[in-house]
Amino acid sequence: SVPQPKLSMYDSTCYIAQEIAEKIQERNRCQRNGENSTKLNVTIRSLLQNLKEKIDQLKDLLLRSISTRQITQLEGDRRQNLVDDLLTRQRQLQASYKNDGTEPDVIRSSLMAGGMTRGVINPWLLEETEETSRLGFDELKQHQQRIIQEQDAGLDALASVLSRQKQMGQEIGNELEEQN
């Protein structure tokens, strides 16, 4: 039930992020060897801009899908987590790009661990999302409670669907017994 263009856009966005990480590593290697890295810097800047645009498109698609109820709340939450991961990755790549390679790249391992396969990212390197960074302690707590309530509502909906399916299964079983 998931439209293919959204998946391929997500995959291509992940690919761009991986490509940026590789180009940054290549640029840092060039700088350490005293080679000119201007061309790589231009390419990286362009790819970073492309990554930002793709993530914005994914956010817009997600908001549209949720608001028009094309996807369930659970699927919306799952996709939101993927977009949040991409946003975090973008920030890490931006920080790594600004690091000109003269000092050790502290984020390189977390950048190269991702890509198309999802690696383990050190949670201490993750930044807050823009949504939560402006919130105070009480507001953050309310935000978390709101998320938990939404998840509970999603679980309640899932439970009712499963209950209906169980009832239908029992009725089908009863009908089969009668027919036999």
C-alpha cells in the first residue's frame, strides 16, 4: 500500500547522504596530502543543497499523506522517524563538511556506518530536532506525553482491528464447520 515514488525518493536521499560522506572523506584525504580540494568542496556543497531539498520534499509528502489520511498513524510515525534520521544525518554531514580535514573527524564513523543499510549511531552524537530544541523542560514533557497519547491511540486502533479480525476468523471457522 506504500506508493513506490516515496520509497525511491527516500532511497535516493539515503544514497545522496552516503555519497556526501564519501566525498567529504575524499576531500579530507586530499587536504592531508596537500592536493587541491576546491572541486570536491563545490560538489559537496551542491550535494548538501540537494540533500536538504530532498528531505524537505519528503517532509512535505509525509505531511500531505498524514493530513489526507492516505497512511495510518503508525506508518506516519515510522516515516517520521526515517525523516528525523535523515535530518540528523544531514546535520552531521554539514558539521563534517565544515570541519576542513585538518583535525580528526569525530563524526566520520557515524556517517560511514549508515547509508542504505542502517548502522548503529552513537546516541551521544545526535542533535535535538528543531521541533524540540526550542522547548523548555515542561513543554518537552508535554510534547513527550502528546506523542505517547498518539501512540496509545494508534495501538488502540490496532487492537480493535485485530479484535475484528479474530471475530471474523471465528465466524469463518464456524461457517466452515456448518458447511462440512
